[in-house]
Amino acid sequence: MPATTRPRTGAPAAHASDRHVHDPAARAVVASRLLDAASVEAVSEVFRLLGDPTRVRILDALTHGERCVCDLAALVGLTESAMSHQLRLLRGARLVRVRRVGRMAYYSLDDHHVAGLVYDIRKHVEEGHS
């Protein structure tokens, strides 16, 4: 058997990390930019809330503009009571905001970041189905 095709014996196996140059300075820069514990919890909570299809439908409806509770309930197929409960959760996470006119409550997305989040995730999902 030629020497180049003989199996190696006694040589340690190469580890994936052996192929990379470790740069402590670069790692420190990345570490300084990572989310802190409180931010990780807040982001996780937003994703947990968005894990519910009903709440995603509510946010989708609100990307088309401000709506009263009764209109949102009709669009999503919930009772007004159930809609109010869902909106309370979304308000707690600062995903939606309320504007009151007399006894009527009108909801909208809290800011452009929420609309961007819904838009970006929608595009991501749609691109995966193309």
C-alpha cells in the first residue's frame, strides 16, 4: 500500500475548533454587543406572545391601520371580551397601544418597529414557500 493511502494510526483526530483561529479581542467585541439578561427575557416574552396565531392575526389586522375592538373582534373571529383579553396582553408587551374616544377604544400598532417585525417575518415565511 502506498504511504499516502495508509490509514493514520496514533494521530489525534482534528477537532472543528482546531481549524479556527481564536481571536479573544473579536470575541470580546461580540460579547459586549450581546443582549443583557433583562433584554433576553423581554425579547423571549414578545416571541412567546407571537407564538399564538390569534395574536398574530390581530397584529396583521392592525398593520392596515387603527381599529376599534368590535372591528378587530369581527376581523379575527373572537368575541369582544376575548379580543379585549388578547389586546391587554399585547399592550403589556408594548406591541399595541390604545386611544380612547369616550367609551370607544381604538387600537394600533405601538410603533413602526412592530409593523416592521410583522412585515419581515411575513416576507421570511412567504419566501420559504416560493
